[in-house]
Amino acid sequence: MRKILFTGFIFLLTLSTPIWSRGRSEEEASAASKKANPTAPSPEIEVNLEKIGFQVFDKPIQAPDFTLKTLDGENRSLSSYHGKLVFLNFWATWCPPCREEMPAMENLHRQLKEEAFAMVGVNLQESLQTVKDFIKQNGYTFEILMDSSGKIGGTYGVRSIPTTYLIDKNGIVLAGIIGGAEWDSPEVYSLLRQIM
């Protein structure tokens, strides 16, 4: 069932406009979508997410829970962030776009860490020591989880990195983006605060 759900999840990510809304005005389609999905972001937030490069999902998708190890060897579940907006980023140390966006992610984390926000980086299939060294060398302070087998990345349909998902305080995946982005801007801070 999970595989079917996430095949649909990736399909949703690749769609830029919902087929059912063709022939309707933008306002009608947006109102119908909001009525069908009360957890959906407002039309203004959707537009702003899309400006950053996110694909906004038309239907609510419950993020599958998982438990992974932190760099300190503690177990951490996605559900432990319930009540917060989760910025879930899949990455690796060898990935140039991942390395390029991480300083901006750190700045975003520092700006919002005292609010209902959690920055979570999920490293894919690298050794613990490689990741620890990289994080220490760069001074990153946001949460890093180890997906040593790549199973969670597979569950989330990650085919290219970096891949980032925004998960709302109720565990609903709002939007996703494949590739790096510039996260360190007042516009991004403001937008994420609106979603929180």
C-alpha cells in the first residue's frame, strides 16, 4: 500500500497543474481545492511556494512516519516533530547542489529554530564518520538523521538529491522540490512563518 501511495506521491510532484481544474477559472479551482482539502495552503501561499520552486500537492498526503538515528546514535521519529512545520531535506556529502544549499539551510534553521519549525536533513547511504566530519567541518547545527540503507529515501520517492519536502504541523506533506534552492531570504522566512 505504501509503495502505491508513494508512486502516486511522485506522480503528484511531477504535475504542475491539476487536470480537474482545466476549464475552470483559477479562483474557482483554488476555492474547490481549498474546500476539498482544508489543510491546503491558501492560494497566496501556494503562489509563493511555487515562486521558490516548490510543487504544491493538490491532495493531502500523510507523511509516512519513520525512525532513524541521529549523529549521536539516538532514535528520532518524524512524528517527534508533530506540531511543527518540518523542512525535510534528503542529501549527501558528495552532492554539489546539496553542499551549495546547506549554508542557506543553516541560516534558515538559525532564524526559525525558536519557532514551530524543524529543519531535518536526512543523509542517504553514507558512513556515520563521513557525515559527522562534514557537519563538524562546516559547523551545521540542524538535525541530521542517517538513512544508511536508503530505505526512507526510497519510501519518499527520492530519485535525485537534494529533495526537500515541507510537512505541516499535522504531518501532511504540503509541497516538494527537487534540486537546490536559496533558502536564506526574508521572503522564505516570511512564507514559512505564514505556514506555521
